[in-house]
Amino acid sequence: MPRKSNNLDKKMLRVGASMLRQKGAAALSVREVAKKAGVNLGMFNYHFNDKNEFIKMILEDAYSTFITELRDNQAQNLEEVLFSMAKFSRNHHQSVLSLIGDVLSGEKNVAQFLRKNFTTHFTILFEVLTKHFEEKNYNPKYLEHAFRYLISSVGLPNLLVGLKIKMNPKLKQELDSDSCLRRRVRAAMNGLEFICKD
């Protein structure tokens, strides 16, 4: 069980969050986190017990911030919700891929953690999409298809970067900028109009 929070544990969490985005969960080194945070390894063990507990706390914090942003955008429009999802997918692609790998490897604790913590954004998206359908007078029979289409259009491309899939080995692979994410979201919105009209 994690100890009471103080400045040292917050510092380690900030360092760990940065390293997790860069390296992913599998390559995250507890010793390196402690060293970069300027604390000894004993302090890490005192506050977090183990690496898995540490990673869960980082992900819970990142996801909580993400959900707050989504709820703020929920009152605006579908495009802003999709943009927030695209940014989260880009900024945490290594972490997401590591978690998927753990689930595929049969890590039941990770699967339970994801079911408990990482489903709220899908609920929010579905609610906003339903409202968008009503405003645009789209046929509701296309709602679930549109939901799957938007998730794959906006989120999956960022994960492909994490998988290091290259069509041309001569090209440098980089994460998309905010402007690129905006273009992708707008393209997804245009496609939505096409697939949802009778």
C-alpha cells in the first residue's frame, strides 16, 4: 500500500511519468527513476512498494487528467473530444502498448486494472457521438459502426508509431504534432458524414 504523499513521491512520479512515455513500462527502471529524482532506492520502496504499483499510480494520474479534459470538452463538440483522445493516445502510446502486451501475455492484474480504470473515455465518446447523431439527424443504426470507426481513425495511428512500423525505412518516424492530429480528426469527421448518411 502506498505511503502518505509528500514532495519526494511527487517528484518520483513526475520523473517516472516522463520515462514511461519515452520507454514504456517494460523498460522502466526503478533505479533510474530514483537516481533522476535524486533519491535513494529505499525511498522508492518506502512510497511505492514495487514497480507495478508505481506504474499504476502514474497511469491513474494521467488518465484522471485526461478524463477531466474530456468532460470539459464534452459540453463543446465531438471534434474536441476526439482531439483530446488523439493527444492522449499520442502522449502515452508507449504506456498503452506496454499494457496491451501485458494483457496479451495473460497478466490478469493488468487486465483488471484496465477494465476498472480505462473505460470511461469510451463512455464519454459514445454519449457525445449519440448527441452528434441527433443534431445531424443521422440514422441511429450506424451509431455503433461510427463509434468503432472514430476510435480506429483517431487513436490507432499513434500506436502504430509505437510499434515502429515503417513503410519506408529511409523516413524518420516521428509522433504527430497537434496540427497533424487536428487534420486527422477533421478527416475522421468528414468520413463520419459520409458513412452515416443513407
